[in-house]
Amino acid sequence: MKNKNNCIFNFSRLLVIVCIFLTVSCKEEAWDDHYDQQDSRLEKNIFTVLSENPEYSTFVTLLEQTGYKSQLQTSQAYTVWAPNNAAFAQVSSAILNDPDALKELIGNHISLFSYNTTSNQETLVKMFNDKYIEFINTSGASTFGGINLATKDILTSNGILHTINEVLEVSPNIWGYLNSNESEYPSLMTFLTQFNETVFDEASSVKIGTNSLGQSVYDSVFVSSNSYFKTIGDLSSEERRYSFIGLTEQAYTGIYDIFKDYYSYPVADTIKANTDRTIFSNLNFPVVDINDLNGNLITTTTGNSVNLNSSSISENIALSNGNVFVVNELNYDPKNVIYKPVLYEIENTDRRTIGNATALTIQKRFNRTSSGQFYNVVNLTQNPNAGQTNNYFEVSFSNVLSASYTLHLRFVPVGASKNTKLKFQFSYTDANKNTVVDNIPAIEVNNQEDGEIQIGGTYDIPVFINKQKANSYFVKLKIFVDVSEPELILFDRTFGIDYAKLVPTE
């Protein structure tokens, strides 16, 4: 009896072992089949893998037609987002029959290097046509230029293949769009295109030797550019993302009427030139989400803060390097854009004169907490002369708008033993070049003063004062050390000053 039970137990254990062996063998066979499939793909390049799938025969034909076939057969790593045949049925014959446009379109689906969907991130991918396309992999979803992937992460011997059910059309960049739609933005484009230029492209030129002076000689390539992009940002660059305001003529006229009075000048062309420069240098932003516009100040590429409401945007046009907000009204607050404090750092010698450099000295001192990181020690070492021509220094402001200002001075303590007595003369020219002078009575400045003091009244500057030193129109401030010899018992002739400032009035 005991032996019989032993036989049954051994037989049962044998059956279990056999089943386990068969199961493991089946699983190993299945994984072998899987790896065989993967290995077979890894032995083939992207073009070959595509060629073996009839659903992508149109794309394969166009790869051959545009010359990309040979590249996709090399050992360099690539990523391809391949549209199926049905997708190409939606592409216009005008593009398919235009060799340049077709190459641009096909290049819009191929990039160097490998991009898979396993990393949870948003990536800007540079394509063969030099466009940058968003490849987004977040929350388990993957899109290429906003198009969902049909299949993903097919590994090949020279890169990764993804497939899509749409063709990603080539989008122009902001500058390309503006040039193609010039008639919709006449004043904007008249202003911008005056800065068009042709420049030498060293990166694309081929060095062919050196001349007798040892300088490089190139088979030169020249490209179109625009010098104003140095001010506002390169609207033609595919490597940056901007949001640009498409200023229609209606919007331009409205904002021009608001800004032009700040640039009042006897010459009408000067008013227009200055007003246009201000308007057109404040239309570009690092890329902005339209949902962030309402009530929020955003900063232009030239550093001004403006308020742009989405309700004023009639169209939001998506482009390859950002977007264009088309507006018919632009309600910029001048105080955010142009009507700002005008600061003169006293250490700036460009527009500063001294009555007598022997009698009065100005020494700048470094202090990182000071405006411009410098303040100034002013010292009168001689008695004021009878004509008071040796005891003053004068500064001349620039970029002063035709507007109302108050005058402020910032003083700093410099170790003077007593207070200082100063008097001032503020002067400016009117539209007829007549000089208007305000002699501000003397004030006593505490030797421990550390802050701004307003002097004088409110000044209505009638003419815009630009940066030109030779300009016959001016706004100037003279500061006199008004301490005679008998007064030395009460006052010091040394004081500290940081800056003079014109502050816009409400």
C-alpha cells in the first residue's frame, strides 16, 4: 500500500514538472519570436522598413523624389514621422507638383537624432527643412505638431519611426507671414521693410582659400536679413518663439494719435519717425499664451510692460516660430511704454559740465545699492565768485517727451559734518527755441539726507528732446553750491548725490 501511494505521488510530481517545462518552453518560444521580429527590424534602415509597408508607399515615393531616400539609408540616427497614403490624398497638387515646396513638406517630417515617446516632456525638434516642431509626450499621449501618433517607437538600424494619419503642413514663420500678407499691415510693413538688407552668411559660405594678407576667401553666400531685428528680436528665426501683434491700419491710426503728442516737434517728419519707432518696437514678445493676457502686464522684447486684452484680438494665427495676434485696436498706456521717469546719473560726463573744475570737483564712488551702482561726492574747494560761475555743475537730460514732469534729486550721506545749502536753475527751450528759465530758491540739504527730494514745480516741456548732443532744444538743470565764506560756520560745501530725475505727473 505504501509503495502504491509513493508511485502515485511521484507520477503527479512528474506531471507538474512536465507542465512547468512545457509552459516555460512556450513562453521562451513566444519571446524568441518577439525578439526575432525586433531584431529583424533593427537590421533594416528606416527607408527599408517604410518600403515594406504598402500603407506608406506614397511617402516612400516622395522620399525618393525629393532625394531623402539616400540619407535615410545611411548610418546616421534619424527620426521620421511618416504620414500614410490617405493623408497625402489631402495635399494640394500645387505642392506635390512644386519641387521646392514638396521638398520642404517632406523635410517637415524628418529630423536628425532619435526621439522616442518614453520621456515625459515637450521637445522642439529641428526638422530637415530647418523648422522646429513640437514633439509632446505627456500623460501617456504623444503628438507631433499637434497630430496624434498612430504608431510609435518602431526601432530600426538607423533611428526611430513613428507614423501619423495626417500630413503636417509647412507653416511660415512670423516674418514670412507678414511679408505674404503685407497689404493687411501697410504702415507696419512700410516701417519694417525699410530695414531690409542683404548680408554675408559666413556659416553657409564655403572657405576656398586665403588671400595674400592671410584673410579667408569664401565662395560667398548672401542672405536677406533685417537690421531692425537687432532691436525687437529676429522674426525670421526658427529657433526662437515670439508672439507678435499684427497691427492693422485701424489699430495703427488709433495708437499713433495717442503717442504722437508726446513727440511734439516743429518738424512733422520728426514726430512721425519717433512715434513710429516707439509703436513698432513694442509689438513683439517672448511667446505668450492668449489666456494670460487679460489684465496681466506682459513684457515686450524691448523691455516695456504693456496690457493686451484677448478681447481686442480678432485672430490668433499659429506660425512656425510663434503666433501673430491680429488687432484692430491697441490701448497701450503711455506710462508703461514711453511716459516714464527720465534719469540722469550724475557720474555720466557725456552731458555734464562744471563751472570750474579747479574750484568744484565731482568724484564717483562705487556702491552696489546706488542707482547705476555709483553715487557722487561733490566738493566746492573755493569761495563762489561774484558771477557764480565757478560753483555749479549742469546736466542736460535726453529723451524727454513733450509732457509734464516734476524734478527730483536723490541725495546720499557722505560724511559731511554740517548741512549743505544748494540752489538750482531749471531751463528748457520752447518750440520757437526761446529759453525758459526757473530759478529755484536755495534749500538746505541735511548732511544725513538719504533719499529723493522734489524741487521746483511742475514743468510742461513743449518739445521732444532726443539724444543728439547738438540738438538746439534742451532740458537742463544747474546745481549751485550756495555757501559763501561767512556761511562756512553753518554749512558744509561737500554733499553726496546719486541722480537727478524727471518724474511724469499724473
